[in-house]
Amino acid sequence: MTAGAAVDRTVRGGCGRPGRRATSGLRLTRRARRLSAVLALGVGVALGSWLGPLVTGGPGDLQLVGESTVVVQAGDTVWSIAAEVAGPEQDVRAVVDAIEALNDLDRAVVVPGQALRLP
């Protein structure tokens, strides 16, 4: 070769397959992607537990002191619940009336999952 001769060199745009563009930026490993997903989930749970009481009105709705409650199961009626609550010398009808008044029930109709306050 002579000192002033031009040399034809083909320059490729990076390593890899032809036609594929070289990606620039951060490439995460599988472990890093899993860790970021777990961290994002943890932050979401933390924010939800912090913001949840603010959105729903907080624990001011709870009335736990001095009251007993029962959750209505399938097949329960106000009468059957009152019969369990009533003492041996109490009239079941009076307990039914007290449960209806305490829970603002128009009729003695309850649904499973409903929480009833007991006298």
C-alpha cells in the first residue's frame, strides 16, 4: 500500500445481527426486574395502608367498646339469634324487639354476613 491511498473499510453499527438496531439505555436482569416489581408492590401496599383510613373515614366508625355483635350466618333469623342471647329467665320476644330497635331493623329480616349489635 502506498502512503496516500484510500482504504475502503466498511463500518458496522455495532455488534449483533444485521438489521437489528443497537439499544441504548439500561438493561435489567431478570433478578432486577423481579426486585423492582416487589419493591413497587411494597410501596403500593404501604401507600394503601396509609391512605386507606383517610379515604374510608378512618377507624371512627368502629364501635367495639361495651357492645357485643354477631355476624348473621346462612339460616339465621332474628328469633334464633335472640334465643341464643336470651338468658333462661328472659323472654325471647323482648330480646327480638331489642335487637330490632338497636339495629334499626324494620322487619325481622337479616341477610348472611350482616353484623348485628346485641343488647
